[in-house]
Amino acid sequence: LKIYAREVAWREKAAATLLPGLKVYDMAIRDTIGLRQLPRIPEHLAVEIAECTSHHRDISLNF
């Protein structure tokens, strides 16, 4: 019974102190972790990716 009480105590403490930070972290990484496994890239990320890779590059020296 003592072990159970200790388990409950640390879990309640963790829920009060760690859970809010973990929720914020989860919201921050939600759209990037596992991105390759998603059937579609979220639109706001697709726009950022397209802008990032849509710059003109001179590749004439490669031929």
C-alpha cells in the first residue's frame, strides 16, 4: 500500500508540474514530428516548404 501511495503521489506531482510544459511542447512539434508519415502535408507547412525551395538557382555550370 505504501508503494501505491508513492506512485500516486509522484504521478499527481508530475501531472501538476510537467503536464502543462509537455502540452506546450506537443503543440509546438505536432505538425513536424512524423511529417513523412502523413498522407498530406499541412497547408501552412507546404507553403513554407515551397517558398524555401522555390528560389532561382543558376545551374548552367552543371552542364
